[in-house]
Amino acid sequence: MEAYGAWGAADLRAAYEYLAIRPDIDSSRVIAVGDSSGGMAVVSFGLHAPPGLKAVVSFSGRWPTELMSPGACRNHTASTFGRLDQDTHAPMQWIYAKNDQLMRPKTVVKIHDAFIAAGGKAELATVERSGDDGHFIFSDSPQLWGPIVEQFLAAHDLPCTPLYPVSTDNSLKLPARFSDVAQKAFFRFQTLGPYRSEE
């Protein structure tokens, strides 16, 4: 599992290093966000965080043992993670829905307990049902996770005010060259309220 996480973390570090040199990026305050396998990758990235990485938010983090062998997570113990009590951890927020079809609540608690026992630091939030499969909470239910993320960021003195106003009847439209699928996705994005996500 450590090697699997390291692969994802290496990709994220490369993206971070590229973005950090851009003049329009505040590289001193970066937040890493991922869902499903990406949710596990941002956790791995946050365990050895570069100085500018100030927080990690993992949605429905899907751990590789569960990905490769369903049910294997029941064997998670502190030794699964090794020693995590280092000074390079970024603060973490893990978010799962109770009806996640891939990561069941008992499994999530088992993994989180093992992570904490190994020296990791992560807040765990579990929300109610999200659509037909809570594993897709990130794109399906921003109204459920938005307040959790806002509170988490505020607690760590990070920007937490929604960037977009509440939706109005005056929706913006993409240029005509964009497909109907893109047009509909952009319209849906605008109707989601202050906490928005669109895959």
C-alpha cells in the first residue's frame, strides 16, 4: 500500500512543483483535493508535504488493498501504515458518505483508526446518503460536504469563502463551439450553489 500511495503522491508532487512556479499561483498556501483513488493519493502526498501544502481533503478515499482485493481492509492495523509521526504532515480532512458502495462505514473507521494509531493526523467526517452510491459524493452532493470543508479550512486559517455567488436565473453560457454535454455540465455547475464540483 505504501508503494501504491507513493506513485500517486509522485504525480501530485510534480503537479505541485509545476504550479508553484506560476506567477498567478500562491504557492505558500496550497490545498490538495482528491476523490476515490485520488483521495488516497492526496493522503499519501500530505504525509510528506512540501512546505506550501497546507491542507488535504480526501473524498471517498479508496485504499489500494480494497481496490485490489475487496474486504482486505478488515485487516488494517497500525503496522499497515508504518510510522507516520513526522513533522511533514499536512492537516487532513477525510469525508465519506454512509451509503458508499465501495468503502463501507465500518471499513472506513477501521482504516482511520489504524492511520491514527500509526501517528497520522486526519479528521474523519461521515455524512448521510449521497445519491444512489455515496462513493460519488464529491460530484453528487457538494451541499453535504461544503460546510465540512469550509469549517476545516477556517480552522487552519485558510481561505474558506465560496468563490462563486449563489446561482441566479442569469446563467452564463459557454461559447457555441462547446458540445451539448459541456453546455449542460456548465449549466448544472452554476445551479449547485456555493459549494460546487463537476467531473
